[in-house]
Amino acid sequence: MSGITLSAGIRQNVLSLQSTADLLNTTQNRLATGKKVNSAFDNPTAVFTSQSLTNRSNALSALLDRIGHAQQTLQSANQGLTSITSLLQQALSVAQQALQSAGPSTLSYCATTVNGSLASSEIFGAATGSTTLASNGSTAANSLTIGTSGSTGATEILHELGLTAGTTNGTVSSGKSATRATLQTNFNNLLTQIDQLAGESSYNGVNLLNGDNLQVVFNETNTAPLTIQGVTYNSAGLALNAITGTGFQANSNINASITAINIALSNVQAQTETFATNASTIQVRQDFTKNLINTLQTGSANLVLADQNEESANLLTLQTRQQLSISALSIANQAQQAVLKLFP
């Protein structure tokens, strides 16, 4: 009010009380919101810098979830490789058992009929230049001389018999090893299990053992992706073929299977090491991203958040100052009231 004149002492105390009240309001607001900067009007530089840091932190947090999914995808593939390795070792054991088990006894064959004659016992004595024919178990009234006019050796013999060159195999009628036949079935069943495992080793729709690739993004600008190449590790992809017919009756077929399994084991081990290296790389980047997010959040908080301990101490100090200012104002008023005592 312009019509009222205050003494210098009272005016100074009033200004001090007003300043203290403003500071008290600010301090109480900081304690209530937890922030020392609540809007751009308080400190525009701090607000916008804090928002930028927070936005980047949020973007990295979203990427961190995707990195975690990539880690789990690799883990799923690694579990698949571990199980496939176990199945391959079982298949190797089965093949080795088959090789060590007694093979088939001397095989007997059914007679192979060619043009009405028994080809399995058809020609005897070819090395001596003569041929004896057998039909229905009896020895034939005929003799061919190799090298006569118009003949061409073995070719002429075939011509005289009404045959053409070639090989006709007989059918095994007895002598198969039952143990090897059973082991062959077990071997093929293990290959089927490998196929199933390879097909089930997926995570979130990505199967690194079924030919899928995985791209992992590590920053918000996608400037440092990691592409993990998948493999096809079913039985066909590992160059393992099911054994058909009487395959395990022959040692040569078993040895070929053992060689193929050992190569497959080496390939699976190498791929396991590759995936392990990728997993380690992802883990390093995952830890780095977590620490970077923490750094960004801390930096953003330092720009706008209030120190609760400091603000609490300020509040107590301001309350004390306010009480002292009120006391000082009261003393100033009492000094003016002393003048009234001069007028009885």
C-alpha cells in the first residue's frame, strides 16, 4: 500500500521473510517432486539434455530385450547341438558294435536263371579253354573250343550260350546276422531322432540348426549388427544316410558309416565352438549396453533430480531463518511502539 511508510528495519525484515518464503516453497516443491528442475522455465539446457539422454537410454533398453532374445536363441541351438552330439555318439557306438559282432556266415544264394540255364554254376573250366554247361543239376553232351576260326574267345562263348555280357547278382537266402540287422534298425532310429532334434531347436521362430540366420543389433542406429549364420544339421545336412537292405551285413558299409559319423561329430563340435564365440560376443555387448544405460540414466538424473538430503537440510535451515526473521520483525515493531510511551 503506497500510503503506508515502513521504517528501513521493518522493510528489510519483510523482504527477508519474503525471500525465505520463496526459498521454502522451492525446497518443498523439490522434496515433493524429487526434481530440482521441473520444467524448461527452470533450466532449459538441463531439461533438454536430460530428455536426450533419457530417450537414448530408452532406445537401448528396447534393444537390450532383443539382445536377450538373441542370447536365448543361441542357447537353444547350443542345447540342440549338445543333444545331437549325444545321439551321434550313440550312433557311433551302434556302428562299432555291429562291426565287432559276428558277421554273416557263408552266404548261400538262390540260383539265378538266365535264358533257362543256371548262371550261378554255368561256366566251368573257362581258364582251360573249354566250357561245361550245367542244367537242372546235370552236366551237358556239349564242348566249345576257344580260339577256333570265327570265334572271339569269351565273347563267342556268351554268343554260343545265347547270353550277353553283364553281372546278375543272386539273392541271399540264408546266413544273415540277426544282431547286425537289429543294430542297423537302431542306427536308423537314431538318425530319425537327430532329424527331430534339429527341427525342434528353435527359439522365438528362429532355428539356427535348420538353416535360419540371426541378426543382432547392438545400438540404436543399427551401425554394428552381428549376423550369425545358421546351419542345417539334420541327418542329411550332416551327410548321414539311413542304411537300407542288408547294408550292415557288410563291414565296408559299417566302416563307411563310422567315417561319416566321425566327420559329423567334428562338424558339430566346430559349430558349437562358433556359437559359443558368438554367445560370448553377445554377452560382452549385453553387459556394455546395461552399463551404458545406467550411465545415461545417471547423467539424466543428475541434471534434473534433487538431492533429497541436501534439500532436507535446506528446509530446516530456511525454517530456522524464517523464525529468526519473524523475531527480528517483532523487535523492529517493538522499537516503533516505544515512541508511543512518550505520549501519556
